[in-house]
Amino acid sequence: MAIDLAVELVESPYTLLAPVDTALARVDHLEGLFDDPDRIEELFDFFHFFLLRGIVETPVQTPLFVATVHGQLVQLGPQFVSAPSGTATILESVRCRGGMIHLLDSVVIPEQASRTLGAAPPSRES
């Protein structure tokens, strides 16, 4: 699966819904996921929930629904991303060579990702 994601990132433009470090630090069940080489497949599976195919810019007015690489629908609005587990504010959008990155103030983990990680979706508490 890790190789599939790497190939996809090289071969086509993408959009990444990227929670900032402080947002990731507030989610207890992610602790160790980024540092444990034995959990690399789980890590790549996790990132599929935050990766959109193609360049997806924030809409000017009307929110739109888009599917992540993992197949989960998220709603993208002018300054937010919403999933069943909550809503994150888009702090900044950055166009890069490989596509687009939307920096988020919180981690919006789709229900299926929470089951994959064996934990409940995070709350919006700061």
C-alpha cells in the first residue's frame, strides 16, 4: 500500500488536507504512529483519508463534496473541511508543484479511519 501511495503522488497532482503539528499533537491515539517503522502501512492508510485526487481549490461560495483517495466523502467550503467527525478551519492553502495543500487547525478523522486506528474520532477540544 505504501508503494501505491508513493506512485500515485508522483504520477498525478493531488490535494492534501494537512493538519498542523499542534492539531496532530492533540490526538492521543496518533502518538507513535509517525515514529514507529513497524506501523508504516498503518501510517500510509491513515494518509489516504487526507489525500484528494487532483487539485482541489477551496470554493468561493458553495461548498462541494469530494472523495478522499480512501473513498470517504468530505465537504470542502471556502474556509473549512467537514467530515462526520467534525469540522476543521483551513488556515492556509498553498499551491505546490505536486498540487495543493490545505493546512487545517484540527484533525478531522473520518469514522472509517478511526476504526482503522482503533480509536474514537477526536473531539474539537483545543
